[in-house]
Amino acid sequence: MADVKPLENFDWDAYQSGAVENTGMTKDELIQKYDNTLNSLKEGEVVEGTVVAIDKREVTVNINSKSFGYVNVAEFRYNPELKPGDKVEVYVESQENKDGQVILSHRKAIELKAWDNIKAAYEKDEIVKGYIKTRTRGGMIVEVLGLEAFLPGSQIDTKPIRDYDVFLNKTMEFKIVKINEEARNVVISHKAIIEAELDAQRQEIISHLQKGQVLEGTVKNILHYGVFVDLGGIDGLVHITDLSWGRVSDPKELVSLDEKIKVVILEFDAEKSRIQLGMKQLTPNPWDELDPHLVEGAHVRGKVAALEDYGAFIDIRQVVDGDQVIDIKKGYEGLVHVTEMSYTQRLRTASEFVKIGDEVEAVILSIAPEEHRMSLGIKQLKPDPWENIEERYPIGSRVMTKVRNFTNFGVFVEVEEGVDGLVNIKDLSWTKKIKHPNEFTKIGADLEVVVLDINKERHNLYLGHKQLEENPWDAIEADFQVGSEHEGKVANVTDKGAFVTFENDVEAFCPTHQLQKEDGTQATTGEVLKFRVTEFNKEWNSIRVSHLRTWEAPKEEPKRAKKEAAPAADQKLEKTTLGDLDALAALKKQMEEEKPAKKAKKAAKAEEKTEE
């Protein structure tokens, strides 16, 4: 549309001829006066104009300027009834484009005016109305005072919202809680209005609360640690431990959202508006009057309610008396300690034996009603394999076992199901120096043993393998006298020396400096050489030898022999001393055994005198 200038339509000839009123002003003066009546436009301002014409692309607006302004017709799409002569507000975007036209925006004028209204409402903390247009991530988009604002899901209501769609296309009241002028963002809240109303209501409710008061409320939220209950404007918490006298693993087992429940006030803080509620307190505590069927030794059934490393907590539901099954009221819980679960399994944690929800049967081991405690056992349902262990495996008896596990200090073997024993590493062989049991046997292998000792209370069985044979060190002592020489094989060389093997699996140790050969080199693994016995200790089953001394010069022998003789003499002296001690011990024992007999004789004589 061409630019229309109102002054160009003026009939100058009629003005000059007097056909129209003549003011006496010249044409230039008239133009100057006309210009003074026009608006002085500034970019970025909002002005009011009159719609002059409408076509498919533009709306022409007279803003009382030298030229008409133009607005994109799409900005009036919301107003299909727009017609020439209507007054509209417009925003001056540009005073003159390349075609000399004034570019206007109706949408920006509305937004600018709306933003001013938004700021005023925010500063005055006013309540405004808004139309909920659509859902978005995390909340809703609401039209407020001509602008789109964001309503977070958490600000719709004081209660958790489960269905956002019910709020679409509704007009509600809101408070403006946050604005960002730079980004032109507005955040609103309906919850703020509710909370303000509830605050007064809350104070009124709190003023009438009393400890022990029973109220009805609605389950508002369920968390892992408890249940929040709406008491009609104020919330209270029922902790998970106050839901039931029995153990509760998940509050959802007992209550559901929006359910009406009765609760009792346990504690409340008026200043902080904290209310602690209870449900179980509305029913009798089962431990106050113990069920008569729950006695020590009774068999019970229940479900695993909770697990700890040290044991399983059982929610007891029934007592089994022979063929009779007796149901009992809820609220009784017993602990099966991990040590009371199995005779046969070595358990580190209770979860290796049971899991939550398992139905189990157990025996009541002990009850402490005043402490609300009950100890249970599962293994007691089966015979104790250690009951008559001494009769089945007397000390000295031979048993065939199965190797179950290794440790650095020995071998654990299974004697029978539920009965394990330990073979100490020093009891595996009389002659071999074993560093680790896997050098001697392997897991799953059969191993014959002799029972050495039994600790029935601690379920310990001490076994030996070498005791299947007589101690060969009696014969070895005679053959391996200090100074005697024997041919042996260097089996293993270490930093400190080498282990040498002789006939009949006899093993000795040769220090590094005693491994020197006549040619000046050191003996190596696999060599067969002569060795001289330098030390023999039967108590520790150890022999020391030397290859060096088999070839040293004879002049050195007297000194060597003297030194070698000293340990032998010490051993002889030691034996004599120990023998004497054994004799003294036997004499002392005999005297102690005779003392009671002597006392008895004296007592008898004293009685005879008294009778006389």
C-alpha cells in the first residue's frame, strides 16, 4: 500500500479563493502549523493509533504522524473482528524503513504493557489470574496478563500431582514468585496461595493438638523411612518403626496413597510444625501379654523380614506342635543368628543361607519379653553331629577324610557332613619340610588321619597324618650321628643355604658357606655329594650338614670335632636333666595320690576315738 500523507489531500486552490475558510496563513505557515500537530515518534515507544485499512499482508494504522504505520496482519490473528476505525496500541520498531515507511508491532506493545503489569503485580505481591495453556517438561505454561509464564509442577499444589492433564484449559489464581527482566521469564505459583491460606489454618489446628490425641488423616506421601499424613491442613509423619509392632521393610505393605487412616499424636513441636504420629500404638503391644504358645523349645514358622550379616529377623506367624499348626497374632519377631543356621555350612553372612521373604521353620532358643527379644535356631531342627563325637571318633582312632580347604598353617578336612577337622602342617610328615599344604595334597583328595584331640564345646577336631606311622627319628638318630657322613642330593638352594635329601626321605639343611666344594665352587641344585652331620635335634626333627667338612685339611678336624662334640654333650645333658625331672614329677604325683588315703585313715581313727 502506498504511503498516504494527509496534507497532500488539502485543496490549496479552494483555500486561496475563499471557497473554504482562509486563516490568512501562507502555505509554508500552514504546513509548519500542521507539522506541529503531528506526533514526534521515538523508536521503542508505545503509542495509540487508529486502524485505517486491512489487507492480506498488513494493517495500516494512523498514529497521527506524517506517515501511516504498518503492522503484520498475523499479529491480529487473535482478533478476527478487527475493522477500520478500531483503536489499537502499537510499538514503534522503526521510524522509517528503506521504503520510507514506519514499522509498528502490535504484539510487542501488548508484551511491553503486560510486562509492566507483571512487574507491578510482583512488587505488590498481588494475586493474578492465569489460563493454563499446555504441559511442558517439569510443569505447565500459563498465560498471565498477556504473557506466558512457567508454573513448576511442584508449585501447582501442596500435594504431589499425579495427573497434570486435569489442570489443562483451566483458569486459576497465581502469585508471581520470580521474574527475569533480561530473559523476560516469569515463574508463578498456585501453591503459594494455598500455603498462605493453610498457614492460618495450620496454626488453628496446632493450637488444639494434644499428645495422645487420635485423629483421622489421609496418606499424602510414602517414603522408605515412613508415611506423611495430611491432618486437614498440616502434615504429620508416621515413622516406619511406628507403623506396626512387627518389622516393616516397606511402608507400602501397610498403607497406600490417599488412604484414610487413624493415627495417634506421639510428639509435636508447635514452633516447627512437626508432628510425630503412630499407627501401631492404636493396637495392643503383643509383647505386653506374650502368647502362651511361644515358649522355649517350641517350633515356629515365619517369613524372613530383614537380613543383617550377623543373622536373619523372622516375622513369626505360626507355632507347630506335632501335627497341629497354631496361628498367632502379628508383632512377634525373632533373630536367627548366623551361627544358629547350620551345623554343616560355615556361613560368613546370613544372606548365604536365606533371603528376604523366605518361609522358614525354627526352634525358640530363648525369650526376653521385657526386651522384646526372641532368639531362634534353625540348625536345632536336625541332630547335632557333635553330640556323641567322642564315641564315634575316639582319640587315637584312624579316619578317612576328604580335603576341603587349605590355610598356611594346615589342612581342613571333612570327617563327615557337619564335622570338619584340622591337620596342622607340622602333623603332615615326620621327615619332609612342608612350606604349604598344597605341596603335600590337593583339595578333594582322600587323606587318612589319626584323631589327636577333641574340643566338643568349640566343635574343634585336631587330627594328624604323620601319626599313622611310627616316629622314624628314633632310627634316624642312630644313623645320623654327629660326624657321620652320607651321600645326599642338593634339592633346593636358597639365600641362606640348601636343603639336602638322603635315603628314606630324610631331609637336612646345609648353610651357604658349608656348600663350598674342593674346587672352590658352590654346590648347585641336583648335585649328589657327600655331607657330614654337624648337628642333630630330635625334638625339632632337624639335621644340619656340611659338604665343606668332608674335604677340609685334617689339621682342622680336631677343632671341628671338639665343636661338634659340644652339642652332642649338651643334648645328652639335656636328656639326663629331663629324665630326672620326669622321675621327680612321677614321685610327686605318687605322694599327692597317697595324701587322701592318709587323711582318710586319720579321719577314721579320729571317729573311732570319738565313738569310744
